[in-house]
Amino acid sequence: MATAERAVYAAQPSHPGSRHYGGIWSWVFTVDHKKIGILYGVTAFVFFMMGGLEALLVRSQLAVPNNTVVTGDAYNELFTMHATTMVFLALMPMSVAFFNIVVPLQIGARDVAFPRLNAFSYWVFLCGGLLINSSFIFGGAPDAGWFGYANLTELPYNHVTHGIDFWILGLQVLGVASMAGAFNFLVTIVNMRAPGMSFMRMPLFTWMTLVTSILLMLAFPVITVALIELMFDRFVGTNFFNPTAGADPILWQHFFWLFGHPEVYILILPAMGIVSDVLPTFSRKPLFGYPVVAYSGVAIGFMAWGVWAHHMFSTGLGPVADSVFSITTMLIAVPTGIKIFNWIGTMVGGSLRFSTPMLFAIGFIAMFVIGGLSGVMLASPPADWVENDTYFVVAHIHYVLFGGTMFGLFAGIYYWFPKVTGRMLDEKFGKIHFWLTMIGMNVTFFVQHMVGLDGMPRRIYTYPSGMGWDLPNLISTIGAFILAASVLVFLYNFASSVRWGTIAGNDPWDGRTLEWTIPSPPPEYNFKKIPIVHARDPFWEQKYPSAGGGHAIPAIAGAAHDAEESGEEEHIHIPDPSIYPFFAAVGFALTMAGLLVSSAPLTAGITTGIMIAPGASLPSWLSVVGLLTMLWGIYGWAFEPVSGY
Amino acid sequence: MVLRVRSPKILSPAIIIALATTAVSLTGCAATDPMNALQPLGEVARMEVNLFNLIFAIAVVVFVFVEGLLIYAVVRYRQRPNDGMPHQTHGHTTLEIIWTVIPAAILIALAVPTVTTIASATAIPTGPDVINVKVVGHQWWWEFDYPGLGVVTSDELHIPTGARVELDVESADVIHSFWVPQLGGKVQAIPNQHNHSWIEADQAGTYHGQCYQLCGSSHANMRFIVVAQSKADFDKWVQDQKSVPAKPTDPEALKGYQIFTTNACVGCHTIEGTPAQAKIGPNLTHIGSHLTLAGATLQNNPNDLALWLHDPPGVKPGSIMPNLHLTNDQIQALSAYLESLK
């Protein structure tokens, strides 16, 4: 880490009655949102690279017809893990990294509402990711797709390995992490904004965090219910999704997509928030139509619940349901389009600086327009019947998730890296990274629109020659390797800039929002004095009062109290690190993992093949250990002396 | 306002990408590709592709407009040395209304043909001229039954040209998806559920279809063909399919018959006129007349048949038909027998 950072993150001087830990332990037991954010970000990026490797194997297999790089079963595991990893272990946690690092700084707070819960979320996420990926060593990874349709996931059709069981339990663990985080950010944003910061004065990224948190809270229970039901089917012998017992496997699809569609908005809204903050900074103009952009995000959050069955147009829903969901899906394109026009409106009339964050933000708009348009093409059932379950959909999802979310996240990384580390990422390598990504993305995924319309199905491990699919697949594979190269460039930039990057200072970008008012990296307490906010883009208003920039909107009564109190000498209170969130998290994960271990007595040890003991009357020893650890962790957490300094 | 373009550095790579992407994408769809969905050769596919083309055309217009705006903004407003503080515009209500109403109007306009096409496509044809076929998806082959005509076959769906064919689609195990890209009819095959779809082929020919929903290890190998033929040829085919083959006289084929009827084969397959009446695997009564084998992944010729009989899971991972460790002699005899079942 940079020297400047080391100085700040070094062990704080101990105060009587306070705790501190040195070295690696300061990371394990931290409750500081900035450190937790870094943990999230680094872990998520490691998982991103794993997902990328899985993708490279998938693309290598598909490079030529009748290929034999991997077997069909291995291929099914690879694309299942690629998607599961990218969605749950890379894109979502990377967004959470930004929620963590940036939101408290943007609202003028010293930390999140529940710092220990924050730490707990991270460790649960890490354990969940490890649990799902451990399936590779314990018999085989899940292989029924990231969407795990019943009844392919039921025991009669999926019992050779326990991949599905790892998937079920892993996702439930991850769900807890997501929901805990969502509660935290929701409460933080509602309650801890600096005096004068009404909702309409919040940075757009914070707004999108708010909407995403609500979506997370409401969507995860849906998938949790579905997973519990599937778990009971597989572990205990119930028949929630078993057609032989009279159940309807379509029920799973409804559950999954009722979760799944809000989930994709959970994936895109944070990136849209980042772009909405980056564009104004690099255009030197406020976000065009701020209230409309904020409200359209809220509208998308609402409408996300009404479109799920557009993933099911081929299941025989009937013409009425098909028509209704088609219309709701088309309507959700309206708020999305509004955002795009407002972003362009931000740039028009501005003074555009094409630093790397801006390049990625502009790239986001360009790529998301394509992804959004292919989405509209999917919204009409008769057209969808031509495109569904073909590579056309694969192209669509990657344009919105890679060209959209990932580009937005890269913009955020380049934008906020200086704030976190105190150093700048190298601009030259940044531009190389951007252009390689741009080229790689389009070479990989644009042809997939074509080959999908040429009839190529999804999720096939090979294809015959003579279909006309050979050349597009080869091109797509080449593009995937270009993307791999782009990631290497980024890694090099990241590693070298952390050590040797140019010192950034407080405000390297001439920013508009509060995070740029404090040192880089921020001191542990963030703000020496909690700022009083008078306008949207409060820092810009401070720097350029004559520009008419900061929009002074009257704060609504009750927006943030104690405006007068902030004038006094502040007693800064920082919570102490705590060991209990870590142990509670690990204990919880072990409890869940233990359900996968045979209920053989302790003396038998772990068998080399993890066995399920459905209907076991004794809980497995691993679960017992996990449960005890978790209970101890929670007890300690609850009764930990309130301290801090 | 004059558009000043002075070849900004940002634009040249963008142009290269745009050209490269276009060039690369033109490799996508040859008109002769057998599963090219944009080459509709039947009523259902045509109505779907017509709507697709309409939406695509509008999407292209929107794409050019929006990306054009973006490029304009990037070129026109890039920072120049003498730039002062740009005017801190906060928004423009009229513009907001315009770019809310116009997209909404376009979408509502698209909703109308959408709903009418849904109605047409889901109006399952009935009546005496309609051919009714029961489609059952199995891991990893397609069963086609013609209840009105007394025909049971697999992986090769014969239909008369110009006739509307009603499909009652179901699954025997997990969820599959039935689709013939050039004829239409995409619908999921779900256990315990009867999904209805229909297709029609304008011209005689062989059309390719496949399973489009992940269904396990050999999802990629679950293909089928549709043979559209004149009514006369179709009627003849039906008659041939209903006929019961006689016990073979050719010595090699007879040997194959004996191997077949005294081994595990009878546990899964049906061949009418023999003791083999099981319904787990495909009905092989007229397998000799098929164009393809093994879920349309192999050609129906002695080589490919031998390949299959030698090691079914080797051809189709996860195949429920096991490797029976047949000798070459046995394979040869079986091959002669099966090929005789025309």
C-alpha cells in the first residue's frame, strides 16, 4: 500500500478501553466502511477473474465446431459457474464495494449505520463465494445453469454430483450477506445524511444505492424461498417442483424470475449511479435533469417487479399474459431511455475532459444503448420467439452487464481510486485498458447477435459444422482473449499505481460532491467536522459560487437535524474494531456448509466424497461447530461493551 | 452552430471499432444457413420475422440517432484550451417531456402489432385439414406421435407442405424447448403440461430443429429434422410408417434380428412385429428410412450407425443407452437388420 495510506491505516493509538489490532488482523476485525469496501473490491475482482477464466474456457470450447477442450458435463459446470460467479461474486460485490467506500463520504457521514453488520456482510459474502467454489473440489460444480430450472435440478435428474446442493446453500449464504448490506445502506442513507442534505441534494450514486438497497431487500427473500423449497426437495424428499408428484416445475421459473428481474436492475442501477456522478465532473456541468434521473431510477425500481415473465414467453403462458408482460417490459424502457438522454444532455454544452473514468462512462452509454435496444427487441413475444434461448440473448445480457455494469464499475474504479489510495491510476495505461476493453467487448459479443439469429442455441457445449456458426464463434473467441489482455493491462496499472502512482491530493478531478473535500486517503473519521450542506453538488457550490452551479434547493423540514449543533466543536466517535462479526459470519457459513457433510459421527472424519444425508436425524458435526461459533459470535456482538474513541 | 471536427484523437479508434464490428458482423448470417431464423419458410416463422424486422428497423433508427447524438456531444464539446466555465444548465422541462413521450409513443406503436401477432401465432389451428402431432421431449431425443394417423416415430417429423401442423408438446422428464427456426413454433416441453404450438412449411425440404432449453449433459445433441413433402409423398410415408416389417430373410439381417430380440435392446425399444415393445427409447420400427440417427447428430449410414452402436455415451455424453460392449460382428449384423427396417 502507498505510504500515505499506510500512515492512515496504521494502528490507531490506543485509548483506554478501546481495542485495536495490528497488521492483517486490523483487516479481519475492521468495522471501518473504507476498509470493508476495499476488502469487497479486491475479493470481487479476484472472483471476476475466476469468472473470466471460466468464460475463456467456454469460448475456447466453442471456438471451432465439435471441439474437445472440455467435456459436455464440464462445459455445463463452466457456464453455470461463470454466470453465478459474475452475477453474485463479482458484479454485485463490486457495487457494494462502492456503496461502502463512497456513500458515507458522499453524504457526509463518518461510517455506515451498522459498522459491525457491515463487516459481517463482507465475511458472509467471502464464505459464500468460497462455499460455492469449493464444489469444484468436492465432486463437481453446479451444472444446471445460474438460473437452475426445475426439474433438471431435482434429484432424479441431478444426483451424480452435489454441485446443485453447493449452489443452493452458497446462494442462501450470499443472500444473507446481500440483505444485511441492503439494510445497512438503506438506514445509513435515510438517517445519516449531513445537515442540509435533503434527498434531492444527494449525489446520484447515493440515490441509486438507495433504490438498489430496497430492491435487494425485497428480491432476495423471493429467491431464498425458492432455494429453501428446492433444498427441501433434494434433502428431505418434499415435492415442491417434482412433476411426478403433481407439482409444476414452472413455479420455479416464476420464483426465480420474480427475483431475477429485480436482480438485473440491482446489477445496473449502481453503475448508472456512478456514470451519473462521473459525467458531470468531467463535463464541468451539473447532471442534466437531476430530479428526472433520480425519479426514473425509482420508477425502474418499481416497474422491475412487473416484468419478470418476459423471461418465460416460451413457456406457454398464454396470449393474455404474454401481451401484458410485453407491454410492461416495453414501458420500462422509457425511464431507461430518459436517463440516456439526460446523460447526453449533461455532456452537451459542457467542457469534456476524456480522462479514463469519462471514457468508461461514455463507453457505458454507447454499449448500454445497444443492450437496451436488443432488450426492446426481446420485449415483444413474437420477436422473442425468434431470439429466446439463442445467442441473441447472450449478446443482449453481455452488452448490458459488461458494456453496462462493468464499464460503469471501471469508471468508478478509475474515478475513486485516488480517493481510496491517495494515488492516481496511470492515464496512459487507463486509455489502453479502455480501448482494449471496448474493442474486445464488441468483437466478442456483437457477432453473437448474428449467430443467435442464425439459430445457434445457448448452453450447448458444441455445434456441428455446416450451420454457418463456425466463423462467428471463432471471432467471438478471439474477442474473449482480447478482453483477457485488457484485464491484464488493468491489473498492471492497478498494482503499479498503488505503489508508484502520482499523488492525488484531495480533489484530483475538480469534483462536485463531498467526498472530494477530504484528504486522499480519508482519515479514519472521514470528516473533521460534519459539513453543512446548502445545495446539490455542495463542493462545486463552495468552489465556484459565481458559476451558478450548486443548485441551492431549500432543504425540506426534517432533512437533517442539528444544523446549529454542527457549528460546535465536534467530539468524533469512531467505533472500535470487533472480532464478533467475523466469527458470526464464519459460523453461519459453516452451519450451512455442514448440511453438505454426512451425518457420520465425529470419529469417521470427513469422507472424501461429501455425502448428503437426507432426512438425517442427527445434524452433521460441521453444522454443530458452525452453529456454536455463530451463536457465540452473535452473543459477543450483542453484549460487547460499547466502546470506541 | 458549426460543427467543428478536427479529427480528435478519440474519434479515430471509434471509427475503427465501428467499421470492424460491422465487417465482422456481416459474417453472421448466410442465407443458406440451415437454421437461419431470419429466413422464414413457413407461416408462423414469417409472422414472427415480420414483427422482428419492424422492431429491428426502429431499433436501427434509434441507434443511429442516439449514438449519433453521443458522438456529436463528444466531438463538439470536448475541452479546448480557452474554455471557460460552461453554463451550468440544470435541465429543460420541455426536452424531458419530449424524450419521455416520443419513446413511449414508439413503444405503444410497437405494442399493437405485438399483441395482434401474439393472437395470430397462439391461435392453434383446428379442423380436418390440420395434422395433429404429439411431441414428447426426452433426454435427449424427440418423440413424434400422430395420434390421428397411428404413427409413432422419433427425431424426424414429416409434414405435408402447405398444411398447418398442430403440435401438442410435452416432456417425459425435464424441461426442453422445441423449435424449428425456419418454420417457427418455439415452445417449452414441460412435464405434465400440454403446450400447444403450430408450424407450417411453404416448400418441400428438410428443416433443422433443436432443443433450446438446457436439459442436461447432451442438450447440445438433442436435434431433429422436419421433412416437408407433397401430400402424396406424405400419405405414402404414413402408410409406410404404419406397416409392420416382416421378419428379415437376409442372413446377416436375420442374425441382427436375433441379437436385437434376445438382448437388452428389447428393454427400451419398440419394433412392431417383434417382442420388442418397450417405450423408454425411440421407436425403431422404421429406423432404416430415417435420414439421421441419435437425435439427428449422426447421418443414417453404416459408418455412423456403427459408431453409435459401438459406444452410445461416447457419442452422446450421458446417453441413457449404455455401452453394451458389442463386438464388431454383432454391430455389423445389427446394422444390417436396422437398416432393413425401412
